[in-house]
Amino acid sequence: MKKILLLLLILATFVVSCGNGNKSSNGNTEVQNNEKNSKQIDDSFGVEIYGETLEEAHKNFKTTLIEGQSEFEPDGKLAAPPKNSGVELVKYPTKIGEMEGYITPKNDGKKYPVIMYLNGGFGGTMEIWGKEAPKDNYQRADAFKRDEFVLFVPSARAENNNPGKFEMFYGEIEDLEEARKYVASLPYVDPNRIYLVGHSTGGTKAVLLSEYSKGFRAVFAMGAATELMSLEKYDYAGMNPPFDRTNPREIAVRSSLRYMRSITAPTFHFEGKDDSQPVYRVMQKVADKYQIPFKSYEITGGNHFNIIYPLTTMIAQKILADTGAKTNIQFSDGDLDVISKGIVK
């Protein structure tokens, strides 16, 4: 996988025009059910929050890609895992062809919870075997390589050796929903306990998937870019967008802030306080107004990378304990303090 691209320098420009969350006096109050379920656009937060679901948006809008505009390059075919690594290379079906991924299969007749993990960067999926990642930049999903879980790390269109064209957070979301359906169909998987975790660009995809899909039990995103309006003028983490950025609709359908009302599964977003952005507070205000199961947290003493180790360690513990009919996962102030104290610099 190509070197992970840092999002933080340009995240600040994403939020210039969405930082005013007090435009409406009722921006933080509960709303009646008829307003909560309305398809009307809410512009009381300084940016349009849509009533249509992200799935409906995908059905009603076709992206226009500009040939040669993006510098995207795939990482190439995924390597075969070493023997006895406990990892298999698999392919899952989509409407445009088969996509690659890694999985840790089981063969004891039991059904296991799944961690579907989306790594950062552009170009493809990381390898999930070998030496443990450094704890100040713990990007290889090591916390989830446990006997109690199935770990599934899929790639999407144009990544690695996959068919399709790079769309930057649009068609890839449709592919990853097919990845969820694929893993849910496996005989050793509990389809009611599929959890989604993503970091950086993977976190961006995770929040969008929490809006597009209804199949995840809970979603955990780290350092997501949730409002991409700056792509009208700028690049994204050094990558020019492949779509027609003169069309504001192209940007809106890739911005999870706009479709927060689509979220139904508990969705948690985390960022180190050193790199947190005002847009995350806007998202929390939207969630509070519409009673959306979304929580955004700042980790004291953390940045975009060093929160991964203590946070994913705690997420793994939360998932292990989440065995009821419905998810009971929450993060207390005490939990956040434990995460903060666990940061390695």
C-alpha cells in the first residue's frame, strides 16, 4: 500500500463555511418525528443537511469522472499471505466485478463477530500479517487479530488489481456494502455482529457506509473527512479528485455531514484533540437535533495517528462484551481518559 496520506492540513479548509452551527435557535433541540423523517433540506447549520438517504442519493445521481484529472495509482495485486499466517486472500462479488481482500477464516463450526477494517491512504488494502505496527502509528488492525474475531480487510474498485475506476468515496461505498454482504454470508460469521472500523480515508468511507448501509451493528471511524466542499478548489490529502468538481452535487454526495440523517446504527467518531476540526462539533449538533445515534469524541493528548493503538484496543474490548440482542456499546468519560493515557508518543 502506498504511504498513508495525512489529511489534517486540508481538513481545516473543509469547514470554513460549515462552522456556524448557531444559525437557527433550535439547532440543538429535539425535533418532532414528522420533522425528523422529513425529506426537506435543513440549512440551519450553515451547510445543507439532506432528508434523502445516501442510498437514495446514489440511486438518483450518476457521478461524472474526468479522465486524467486525478493522480491516483493502484497498489497492484494483493500479495498471497504466508502459509500458517491465519490469513486468506479472498474475492467478493460486486456489480462491476470481483474485488480482493484479506480475511482470517474459522473452521470450528462456530459463528464469530466480524471486524471489517478500512485502512487509510489511497491505492489499496494493507497486509495484515507480520510484525506488529508501532504503537504511535498503529495502522495494521493489530488489535483485531484475535481468535475471538473474524478480521476482514476488503479493497474496492480501482484499488490493488480490482476492476473499475477510482471515484473517491462514491462507487467505492457501493462496493464495500457488497463486501459486507459477502462476509455476512460466510458460514462462520454471525451476520448480526458485523462491525465497521476505519481510519483516515478509511474513516471517511466508514461514516459514509454507516449512512449507506443498514447492515452494521456499530461503526467506529477515526479521523474522517466528513465535509469535502474544499474540493471545489483544492485537492484531498495531495490527491486531486477524479470527478467534475464544478458540480456541487458531486461534492455533496461524498460528504457524510450532509447525509447524517441516514445513520441508523450507533456510529462513533474519534480524533486526537491536536488535530480535531470544527466540523466534528457541527456533526454532533446535527445528531443532537435529529436524535441520530452518532457521537464524536476528541482524545486529549492525541493526534491523527497516535490514538489508533489505545482506541482500537478499547474497541476490541467493547465488541467482545457486546453480546446482547442489541448493541450496548458506549464510551464514558472514564473510557476516554483510559484511551488518552494509553497514547504512545
